[in-house]
Amino acid sequence: MIDKPLSVCVGLKASPYEILIASGIIPHIGGIVKSLIRPCKCAIISDELVAPLYAKTLIESLEKEGYSPLLLTLPAGESTKSMAQASTLCDRLIESGLDRKSAIFALGGGVIGDLAGFVASIYFRGIPIIQIPTTVVAQVDSSIGGKTGVNSLLGKNLIGSFHQPKLVITDPSTLDTLPNYLFNEGLAEVIKHAVIADASMLDLLPPVKGSKDLCALITRNVAIKAAIVTQDEFETTGTRALLNFGHTIGHAVESVAGYGTFSHGESVAIGMTAALDLSVRLAALPEESFYRVLKTIHACGLPTSISADLPTESLLATLRRDKKFDQGAIRFVLTGELGSAFVSNEVTIDDVLGAIERLRK
Ligand code: NAD
Ligand code: GLY
């Protein structure tokens, strides 16, 4: 038997839903979803690394409750998040007879969650998606909030929709099989949550992989993301934009260094370092707070610097293309006190370039 799942609610008026968190919850998913979705033909979308680990348990649990699950296994990795895969998946669902009463289960990391969520949002004009996230990034961030999508050849996440899940079921024990570097990468989003909403969480980092405390830590992060999404579902008031802390410079570094040089989490760690540096200069963040977060970033095995030869011109060009950039200034998330953040419209491109220069080794 498992412990009673911890539960966090995303209290959206039109589509509220729960996030259930418990180690060892996957074998119980069939019984849990039955109260929300009547037994039907459904699809489990997963990838070639995750499916062999967890799909059989999920299939058995669903079949026991009368569901007929079809497992669709895709290649692992970011390139799977494409319009071509979305289109192929839709065809497979049609061929297999799934209809508007069917549901999709996304079993995997953020790539599978974003792609399966997107397919669920367009299939028969929208069917339910149940997210079962298996990476740190997916458990603390991407499975919550309904941002779904695929990449275009011209950029990441440019095609997508908002489609809130019917339910998120998070099993922290799935992180035991995650390679250490991917576990650490996901901690960048945890550090981000600590900086913008819950500074005392910094004292709990890095968590020990496989420890019992992980469940509580994930729940704390889920609660932060859920509260932000509840306040600003469509990112119109500025609250959800706080989740971009560290991401503006992070994206620029990621794309200029060449995808693959720094992982996304590493780039966000570098971007957060620059955002903290700017916060000291422009928002009176105490220097000791800057060093406190830097120490945590290092302790999580993440970088805080870039090489001397990363070309400034290319970084500048990338920042200018950022949709948050407008006439010499950029909408930028700063913190004046750890545990809180705000969007500033007064950060200039020169400020940003200065912060990038100070990142160089
Ligand atoms: P991912 O989905 O590519 O997973 C990383 C790797 O880990 C993959 O190779 C996968 O097969 C493997 N894996 C997953 N779970 C595993 C497990 N339990 N054991 C062993 N291996 C496992 O990457 P990710 O970091 O989870 O997600 C990144 C994606 O999420 C990006 O596409 C990003 O744009 C997206 N994202 C979306 C949102 C959102 O709000 N929708 C937020 C953040 C990130
Ligand atoms: N990951 C950022 C967001 O969900 O808004």
C-alpha cells in the first residue's frame, strides 16, 4: 500500500484540477482516474526510455479498471516535440478508433508532456490529458499549467496551445531511474521557485536522490507553480511571467553556445546568475543573497559562468529577437528580496550585456 497521496489543487474557475503526489502511485492510477473519466479506449504516449520502465504497470492498472490502453512509444529527446510527430500521433489515434470520449495519458518528461498535451488539445477539438511526469522538470514545472506545444524548425515552443490537464499524477520514485545529470538539471527550476517564491527552500537543496524528503520538496514546488497558474492562467497579468526568472539570458546563452553545449537547466542556472547580479545592481538585492543562491547552484552541480569567447554580438542579436525586448529595454524578472520577484520594464540591453560580461570565466 502507498501513503495517502499529497494533493495540490490548481483552482482555475473553468477547469480546476488536482495534482496527486505519492511514491509508488503508478499501479493505482486506473482506480484514481475512474472517478473522472469513464473506462474507454485511451492512449498512453511515452518515449523509448520511459516506456520500458513504467508503461507495463500503468497498462495493467488501467486494464484492471476496464480501460483499453494503446501504448504509443516515441524516440526520446527534444526532436520528438515536432509538428510531424503530432500529426503522426493523431493519425495513429484515428486508426485505433479513439474518439471524443477517449483520453490520453502522457508518461514521461517535459517533451512527452508538451507533445501529448498538444495532441490532446487538437484531437477531436480537445480530449482529456492526464499528465504522469517522470523527470524533475516535468514534476515541478511542465506538467502543471496547461502550456502544451511543439517546436518549429525556426524555434522552440513556437507552436502550441493552452490545454489544462484533467489530472496530474506524480510519482517521485520514478526519479530514481533518472540519470544524475538530468536530476540536477531539473533542480534549476526548483532554485528558480525558491528565488521567486520560497527562499527557505534553498536550505533543502540539493535534495538526496531517492530520499523520502523528495516527495515533500516536489509538493512544495508544485504548490508554487499551481498558485501562480491559478492567479494568471494565460500569462496576462505579469504573475506567470515571474516563472521566466533566469530564462531570458538563459535562452540566449543556450542558443548562442549551440544547443547541446549547455543543457536547458544549465543555461537557466547561468541566466539566474546574471539575473541575480542585475538584481543586486538594480533592485537592491543584498550581496549575501546573491552568494547564497550561487552556492546552491554550485551545490546542485550547475554552472554559473560562460567561456570568454561566447560572441557578444550573437548574444545581443538573440536578445533583440526575444519577444520581451522592446526599443532598447527588455521586460526582465528581478528580485529585491529572495522569495519574491517582480517584472521590471527598466532593464536596458546594456544592463543585460554588462551582466553577461560578468559571467565570463
Ligand atoms: P525530456 O522529456 O526530454 O526528458 C529527458 C530525458 O530523460 C529523456 O531522454 C527521457 O527519455 C528521459 N527520462 C524521462 N523520465 C525518466 C525516468 N524516470 N528515468 C529515466 N529516464 C527518464 O526532458 P525534460 O527536461 O523532462 O523536459 C524538457 C521539455 O519540457 C522541453 O521541451 C521544454 O520546452 C519543456 N518544458 C515545458 C514547460 C511547460 O510549461 N509546458 C515548462 C518547462 C519545460
Ligand atoms: N514554465 C513556464 C510556465 O509554465 O509559464
